[in-house]
Amino acid sequence: MEISKSVQLYLEASRASEPRKKSRKFYLSDMGKCMRMRWLKRKGIKAEFAPYVSWLFKIGDLYHDFVYKALESQGRLLASEDYVQTDHFIGRYDGIVKDKEGKAVLDIKSAGGYKMREIEKGKDDEQYISQILSYQMLLMEQGEKGLKKSIILYVNKEPGDKLPNSFIEKHYRLTNWRKELLKNEMRELVDYWEKDKIPPCGCPGWMKNYNSFLPLCQMDEARIRKVLKDLERGKEFITTKEALYLVDGKERKEVAKV
């Protein structure tokens, strides 16, 4: 077990040492998700993930690097991994590319077999669409000219005879209808923030097994306010899908359990 443990420790150390842009803003990558989770994340509640998630992130980095090299070699990559932000929102888009129509915002998503089959059937992911069109909308508002659309490139994590397509791209337009939806969502979230009102949980039932903020989504407002007061006093909290913990150095105290 020493070899596998060494690789895992190196992976976790490399992820921890990577410079990451920290911001007390709402993340555009969370567009369409539970407003309570997004509000609490901006307040400073941290989420903890299982060790295997570090490997998923690293695999995602490898996919991104390959796509960038492929597009750059053919003169299609105009920009990569940059930020767009406002007073309340921030997001890092994967790139700006060009095709026969002109310039487009690019987002790269790795997907397993089930997801790829759903995409091949023509199904869309509304959260992904909201995310990438938010990038396009803000980039255009901030002077990026010539953006015609947004493209999500799905990279197949499980290629095989039954699922041979390694890459599938989906194109989306920033229609007036879509723009108004995004603007309304942003306005609502900012309104909660500026009035210091705790939003209701908007998590769908299927998200229970994936929601690291589940303990807080199940809490009543009085208990959440107590946690927020402790945050203001400099205390640190970490949440998982099973429990919320107060962190004191290397010690953890369970505050709430699902």
C-alpha cells in the first residue's frame, strides 16, 4: 500500500499547493444551483470533499490541457482560463475560440457514459447552460466584441465500442429570454445578500447525496445565524454532506448532523 499511498499524498499536496483565486463573491460556476448554498459559501463556509475528488480535479486538468493544445495547434484558441467579474459575481471561463461563425466562449466538461448518452440524445444541462451564458453575457457587457455564441465541449471519460464519440460540442445562443433569466437570478441573489436575508434551500431531492451544504440546508434560520456570528468572530467551519464542523486547529467539533 506504500506506493499507492505515496501517489495519493503527492496528489493532495499538489492540489493544496496550487494557487487559487479566493473571492468573497458569488461564483458563476454555481449559476442555477441552490441559493442558500451560494449565499453561505460567500459568507465564508467552506466545503470539504472526499479524497477521490482531488483525482477528479486532476483528471479534469489533464483534459483541459489536451483540448487547449489541440485547439492552439489549429489556430482556434484565442484565450484560455481567464476571469470575468462584477461587484458581486466572479467566474473563470475555459477559453475563447473561433469557428466559421466567429468567436465563442468555451467551457470544457468531462462526462461519464451515462451523461454522454444523454447528451447524444439531445438533452441539455440547464446549470451548465446558465454558467457558460453568464460568462458570455458579462464578457459582452465588459467590452468583449464579436462573441456570437457559447460552446460546451463534452469530453468522454469512458470511450468504448458502445460509446465511441470522444468529444461532443453543444452550441448555445444568448437570447434576450435567456439573458433576462440570468439577470433575474443574479438580482434575486444580490437582493438576499444586500438585505442579509438567508435564502431558502433550493436543492432538488436527488442532490442529497452530493450536497456538501446539506446540514445547513436543513437548518432553521436561528441556528444558521448563530453559525454566522461565530464566523464573524473569526471561527472556521467546514461542511460535508454528513455534518457541519467547527474547526479549531486540527480538532473538529460536530455542530450539526444530517
